[in-house]
Amino acid sequence: MAARLSEAAPVFAALGDSTRAGLVARLCVEGPLSISRLSEGSGVTRQAITKQLRKLGVAGLVRDVRRGRERIFELEPRRLEKARRSLDQISADWDAAIGRLKAFVEDDREDKPKARLHQTLHQRKGRYER
């Protein structure tokens, strides 16, 4: 599991930035886009978009292809799917841990009255043996 998490860590780090997360969201909704299109209406320069796309590329979330003079960026869904599976595994592990804790607490509640009864009987037995 640790290997899966370390593999997914760059994806989570890349998505931790709101600009990069927004770019991924746009690519999810609108499909492959050029830097020009991605920068339209964002209030961010093309250079800043390029820098963020590079970081997303390093994380394996986007890839680019040249079409004439433009570079078109598209989402790499396999990386997102791997990251989602990592989150699913973490969720399952937490659910199991919470289940074990719940069972322990409930078992402990049931054992306390028995332990008190045993202790009381043991104390009484000691009184009669003196």
C-alpha cells in the first residue's frame, strides 16, 4: 500500500494548487485545449498557465501534442484513476480501523461489568476465608 500511496502523492500534490485543479477541471469538462484557450477568462497569463501545465505533466495528469504551431493539452485519465483507487484503499483501511476500534470499545464495555463482578466476588471470597 505504501508504494501505491507514494505513486499517487505527486498527483495529490499537483491537485493541491487551485489553479492546477481548475485546469484539470476544465480539461475534464471541455476536453483537449490549447494554452490560449486555457488562459482565456482565467485572469492568469499564458506563461503562468504553461508553468502550471508543466507541473501537471510531471505529475502525469496531462499530456500535450503539437498541432501546427499550438500545443494542445489533454487530461491523462489513467493517473486520476490510479489516485482514486489509492483514496478508495485509504478509505477502506480507515473503515476497517474504525470497525476494529468500535469492536474493541464495545467489547471493553461488556467486559467491565464482568470484571467488576469477578472483582467483587473475589473480594467477598477473601473476606470469608480470613
